[in-house]
Amino acid sequence: MGFSIAAQTQTFLYAVVLGFAMGGIYDIARCLRVLGGSRWLITTLLDTGYCLTWLVALAAFTLIHGDGSLRNYILLGCVGGMTLYFLTISRIVVGFLLPRLRRINRWFAERRKRRKREKEKRAAEREMERRAAQAEQENCMAEGKDN
């Protein structure tokens, strides 16, 4: 089944939008990767997730708009959309997301530290209670021997 020039143009423009959106998803993953530091596991998981997202998105796109076949102009539109995204608003998106994600990350880190301190405090209190009970028991035993 052939496509008219208008249908091909429309599919190409949809592919540009898909590439633009996938550029945004890449920037989200990039910001999360920055927060994760140089941990290879985080990088691997984010990259794998991004590639799987691309795979599913491109497969669904070709099934819906390309009659199940991957056409050259679809790939060209996706690459063009990502290029357009990275040349236009990528810096703005990263500049917007990164400080907010860092703030959320700091909040979670502080919360983890607070929980750890509380846990250590409870453990220290239990240890003090255990020692006090042990000392009391030793005193009772010593009093029993004295009598």
C-alpha cells in the first residue's frame, strides 16, 4: 500500500515530535544520572530503560503511522526532532530540572540521615536499658549471696 506525499509528510512531522519528546526523556535520564554520580549500576539502568523506551516508542510509532514498516523518513524525522530539541530547549530543561532534583535528593538524604540517627539513638537506649537490667540483676544476685 502506497502513501501519498501528504501522508508521508504528516508521518515525518509526527516522527519529529517523537524525536523531540525522546530528547526530553533523555534529559530527564541525564539529570538523574548526574544525581547518581559515577555509579555504574544507575547509569546502566537508566541507559537500558531509555533504550527500551525508544524501542517501544519506535515500534508503536511504526505500527501506527508506518503500516508496520520502518521507513527512512521516520528515522530521519526522529533524528531531526532530537537534534532540534538539543539545539533549542535542552539547556533550559536541564537548568530547570537539575536544581529541583538536587533539592529532592538532598531532602531524601537528610531524611535517611535523620532516620539513621534515630535508629542509633534507640539502639543506644536499648543497650543502656539492657546494661541497667543486667547491673540490677547482678546486684540482686550479690545481695542474695551476702545473706
